[in-house]
Amino acid sequence: MSEVSTVEKQTMNTYGWATRDSSRILSPFHFKRRHEIVGEVTKVGHNVTKFKIGDKAGVGLSIPNSLPLHGVAPLLCAGITVYSPMMYYGLCKPGQHLGVVGLGGLGHLAVKFAKVLGTKVTVISTSSSKQKEALERLGVDSFLVSHDQEQLLAAVDTMDGIIDTVSGPHPILPLIDFLKTNGKFIVVSVPIEAPEIPYIPLIMGRKLLGGSGAGGMKETQEMVDFAAKHNIIADVEVISMDYVNTAMERLANGAREERPARWRTERRRRGEAKYARSSGAGEVRSDAGDVSMGGEAAAPAPAILLK
Ligand SMILES: NC(=O)c1ccc[n+]([C@@H]2O[C@H](COP(=O)([O-])OP(=O)(O)OC[C@H]3O[C@@H](n4cnc5c(N)ncnc54)[C@H](OP(=O)(O)O)[C@@H]3O)[C@@H](O)[C@H]2O)c1
């Protein structure tokens, strides 16, 4: 059979759950290849040199054995999305002061990487309920509630860089004011409404406004290896797939939970629940050839919910 047929077959076998409309109800769906698939190698093609049966693997990436698959899957999107700009824009030096806006999936991983890199971290959040956990468990140096004017004023001109992970509408002028001269404001979120760009504060402070999207294979492997070295994984709750729609409700009602999931779904652009899906099933293809990973194509696999 032709190469195309093989690829088509693989695509058909990539199975997960997805929402297809604004109802947020998830149901089984055959995906085209996705980038947060992890699993254990069960078969290797004859051209494969990087993997052997029993290895843990992501899409074309080797996953160190010490990392649990459920905690590493979100690193392949959320993790690299915050790690890459820290490296590229030089926001990872010990002693620097980094602001992380939004303590969600991306935000909590930005905090974990930054703390290991020796950076002073301030979280800027709309949720005062996250303060205790941020300070006590994630070890952030300070926590600003974004509607507390006094706290905000005290933070003006204090940060070397900011990573903005907030997808909802929010003004960026107050955030840019937190930057010192030459500070860098990096957006990784995809806002549903593009904010106005405050030109004058950027010009006057010679500040940089930049962006970053995920990362390439080489840098993602570097990030995974770094995470393994420093024992960094995403905070997740593993749920059974038949619980997934209850999980979606919990996410939407998060604020009323005793320990709310960080994810909010009400403002998501496409209504997708990226982490509330199978982490085990699927087939991937790497430069080295085909690699099949464990997980029954049609069986409900565990889903992952970012805490
Ligand atoms: N650049 C890329 O390659 C890339 C990759 C993955 C994701 N993204 C984008 O990054 C953004 C964040 O993703 P995520 O997985 O971290 O999302 P998330 O878990 O929902 O976290 C976003 C956080 O933003 C804060 N927030 C404040 N106001 C909000 C509002 N009105 N609606 C939603 N959140 C609000 C919340 O933190 P507080 O409660 O602390 O305020 C929330 O936890 C999304 O836009 C996503 O599409 C980009």
C-alpha cells in the first residue's frame, strides 16, 4: 500500500474526546495528530533508532523514565510554551524578577521553571483564592491580586520581564508599567479580543513587546530533559474518561470549588478542553520512522485535568 494510505490509517487511529460546539459536552472523536500525546512504545519500525519497545515517548521525543506520563503530557504544550520564551528572551537568569500573569495551565508551569532557574517570581492573578497555594506550594515570591490598586502601584517599575498567559480580555497597560526600563512583555496567550497596544510606555521605557508560540522539537526535548532533571511536572488530576463531562462542569464552576481547577472554560475560543482527554492512545510518526504507542484505540483511556 502507498505511504499516504499508511498515514491516513494512523490518523484514523488517533482517538480522543473533544467538544464540537459551545455546549462543552465532550464525545469520542478521531483526531488528526496532536502534540500532547505521550505513551509507551509498543512497536518500532525498521528505521527507528531513537526508541525501543518499553521506552516512554512523546511525539518524536524521548521522555525520561523518571517523569510520570500524566504529568509530562501537558509539558509538551503548556510547558514548552512558557519555557521557550524564558530562554529566547533571556528571562531565566538568577536574580531577575519575572511576572507571570494568570495562574492557570501555562502560568503554574512558568512559575515552576522560573523558580528552578533562580528567578524571583511574582504572580499577577484575578483569583485571590490561589494566593495561598501560589505562595506556600509553588513558592512564588509575591502574589498580586489584579484588582488591588495598592498592590499594583507598589509593583510598578520592578520587573525584568512578564509572561502573559491570560486568554480573557484584560488591559496590558498596567502590566507594562510593572516593567523596569528595557523590560520585556511576552504574550503567549491567544486573547479573544486583541488588547490595545500602549505605544508611549513602550517607547519611553525602551520596553519590548514580544510573543512566543510553543517550540520546536529540539527545544521541547531540552525542556523535557530539564524538567526531568529538576523533577518538574504539571499539576494534574487524572480522571476516568466517563467522568470527563462532569469535569467540564467543574471547570466551568471552578470558582465555587474548594480547590478549584485552574482551568476556566467560559472564555475559551474554541471550547476545547485540551487536557481533558486521553493521554495514552494514539500513533505518532517521527523523523526516524513510525513509532506506535500503547493505548487501545477505542477504549476509554484516562483523561488529565490540570489542577
Ligand atoms: N502560544 C502558544 O503556543 C500557546 C500554547 C498553549 C496555550 N496557549 C494559550 O495560552 C492561554 C492560556 O492557556 P492555559 O492553558 O494556561 O489556560 P488556563 O488554564 O485557562 O489559564 C489562564 C489563566 O488566565 C487567568 N484569567 C484571568 N482572566 C481570565 C478570563 N477572563 N478567562 C480565562 N482566564 C482568565 C486565570 O488565572 P487567574 O485566576 O490567576 O487570573 C486562568 O487560570 C490560552 O489563550 C491558550 O490558548 C498558547
